[in-house]
Amino acid sequence: MVQDVSSESGWAQVTARAIELFGKIDVLVNNAGVTGNLLAPFEERTLEKFNKVLSVNLVSQFLGTKAVLPYLRSNGGGSIINISSIGGIIGSAGATAYTALKGGSRAFTKGAAAELRKTIYVLTRFTRVTWKRP
């Protein structure tokens, strides 16, 4: 299945297809991520590229969570796992959008976990990222 994770209608389609194929949804793993333009000087970065990183790295977690909640609740519970990065804890030169939004992912996950804790298990997992310039 191919999906644009930054599209609310895309989430509706993919969850409907998952129900069609599997009968229910028990878990969501939000694993999409892009880094943006790592090599451009700060002044040359564009709002368009920042918004692309925002949409894929953070908005998609909101949209995915929102899309699966009715299914998880109808099952009596489930899990949502948001993949983040060490970049959400420490800054990286050349990747300010990425690090800011991975930090946002951590905060989003904490908020969702607090809000949904009665029936839905929400957690974040970090991946270690090593930035190497060519």
C-alpha cells in the first residue's frame, strides 16, 4: 500500500484498506520521516521544505493517531508507537527543521499518552542518527 502520510484522506483510505484486509487495527507505528535539505546554509532553506519536513515528521503522527483511534477504541485498546530520533533531544547543525520536529514528536507522544492512557498505549522509540557530510 502506498500512502501520503501528510494527507488526511490518505489515512482514511489506508485504515479502511487495513480493516478490509485484516478485520481490525491493533497497532499503529508512525515511522515516516524526512530530513529536509541538510547541506543548504540556513538562509537558503525554504518554508516549502520546512513545511514538507513538518508534514511528514509531525503532522503525519497526528493524522495517523486520529485515523486509528476509532478502531483501537472499538477493540477495547491498542498501541501507537511513534518513531523519533536522538535528533529530537540534541540539535544538529544543518538539520534544524528535522531536530525541531523530532522534538515535537516526543512532546506529541507524551501528550497523546497522557490523554489516551485509559485504553491506548502510546510510546515513542528513538533511532540513533549519525550525521555525516560527504
